[in-house]
Amino acid sequence: MNEERQPLVDPVTPTARPWQQPLIARLRAQARQDRLPHALLVEPGSRADSRDFGWRLAQALMCAAQPGDDACGSCDSCRLMAANSHPDFSFVTRERNPKRDGRLNRDISVDQIRQLIHRMTLTGSQQAGRCALIYPAERMNREAANSLLKTLEEPPPGTLMILLSHHPARLPVTIRSRCQHWRVDLPSRDQAEDWLRGQGVDEASIGPALDLAEGDPQQAFQLVDTGFLRMQQDFEDRLQGYLEGRTDAPSLVQQLKDFDSDDWRRLLANRLQRQIREQALAAVDTAGKQRLRQLLDLQARSDRPLQVEETNLNLQLQLEDLLISFKTALHRG
Ligand SMILES: [Zn+2]
């Protein structure tokens, strides 16, 4: 049953965080009431790797235990999902490329989508039908998206297609218009802090990591886990020493020689942005604050490097997305 399963994809453990649970409960409820659309476009509510959440969604859909807001974890279907071998589940993602030292391919290719469509039209063996997950959906190249579009127009009966995407605006509008759009909201600050505590993040790192990750707890966790937060704090301490006159500019540059120059320029730009934000927001009245906040958020986004390894199509969409947001921010308020 697995002859077409892609060997170039890492194993996944289906997982959902507490703030992702309501969306899973909604999926289960709509499935029970037979009110699910054929295709869902889901935003995971985090910029961190979300394949495990996508798998959890699929598991919750195909779990044989009824009712319940989440997958039971113990039925045959759940066990097959946990073992990465459910015959009615197809997962399409960027694959490792042996010709590029095992790095991930830039795109999801048209061949991958064609294979997926072929698998989806085979007869399902489990009762709950079939499910396909495409993640990150915005990485489908133009040809792949066109190929998927035909299937979205005439979906095989009994199938659910889940397009999981951090950047739905980068998908062609023709694809988006054929999917129901669901979004996971970021948790409250308290909930995010509790979750990070539960992951073993030390108390002193929780606040700064969440600030740096703009409230995204999964990304905050990664910042701690990869050592980026420590680097940022080290940088800020040294910069503070300079601002308070304990060291001069040449010595600071010397101290920072172990930092990658791109890293420390990015850290300095980030610090400047926070300073400008604080001062600008303090200077305007309540009515002006919301609009200013939008513009500052947009400025922060436009400063981030574009995903240059992406296709030209995606680069164009990223720029269009920025321009549309800019116009919206100017006309609001
Ligand atoms: Zn189950």
C-alpha cells in the first residue's frame, strides 16, 4: 500500500498545541454533521514548522472514534497515522533532494501533485474517506497549482484536501476561491507564557523570546532552542554598554567580531525599530495609535528579507501582498 509514499520526507508525529485545538474540534464537528467542504485552506497561526499540526488535523478527520473534540489516539486509524502509514492519507511537501546535499527542494512540483491526484482517485479502504495534506501549500509552483486546480473544481467524492499555508495570499486566487479559509489565532500572552513554561523554557527567556517572535509561542520556542535569543541578548548587553559609555564604538565592533555581520545589522535594525515604535506610539493619541501600529507592523514586514530562494512567481506575490497591505493601512482609520 505504500509503494507510492515519498521516501524523501521526514517522519511526522501528529501534534496540536492548545490554541490549535478549537480548529480541530470544529473539523470534527463539521465532519459529524457532514458539513465539511472538499477543500480547506488552513493558516496554522504560527510561522514555525506546522506539518505536525497538519497531520493532527488529518488524524482528527479520519479517527474512527465518535464523538469527541479530538482524535482518540488509539483506534486503528489513529495508530496508522502515528506510524506514518495510513493508506488513505497523502502528504505532499517539499522533498529532500539528494542532488542538493539532501536540502529541501524549492518547490512542490507538478509531478508530486499529479501523483497525489492519482492516489486520491483510488478506492479508499477506511470508512472515513480520504484526506490529502499539502504543506506549505504556497510552495506549489505555477504548474503544480494549475494541476491541483482541476481537482479542486471536480473533487473525488469522499475526500478532503487540506492546504496548510503560512502565506495564503501567495496562493493563486483561483485556488483560494475554491477553498474554505480557516485560521488558527495566536494564543493570549498568558496562554503563550504558560505553554513555553511547560516546554521547559526558563522564566527569564520567556518574555524576550515572545517579544522577538511577535507573540508566536512556537517561534519563540525555536528562538530559545536554536540559541538565537541568547545571541540577541548578548548583542543587546554589549550595545547597552556602548550606549551608557562603558565602551566606545571601535571596541564594540571588536567585541562583535564573532557575530556574523548580517546578524548584528539585523539585530541593530530590530532594536532601532522597537525604539521608534515605542516613541511614536507614546506621542500619538488613542485614535491615531491603531493606524500607526498598522503602519509600523507593515514597516517591520517590509524590512524583513524576502524569501529569495522562492520562485519568481512567489516573489511577485510577496511584493503584491505588501503593496495591498500598505494601501489598506493608508485608507483605514
Ligand atoms: Zn482514533
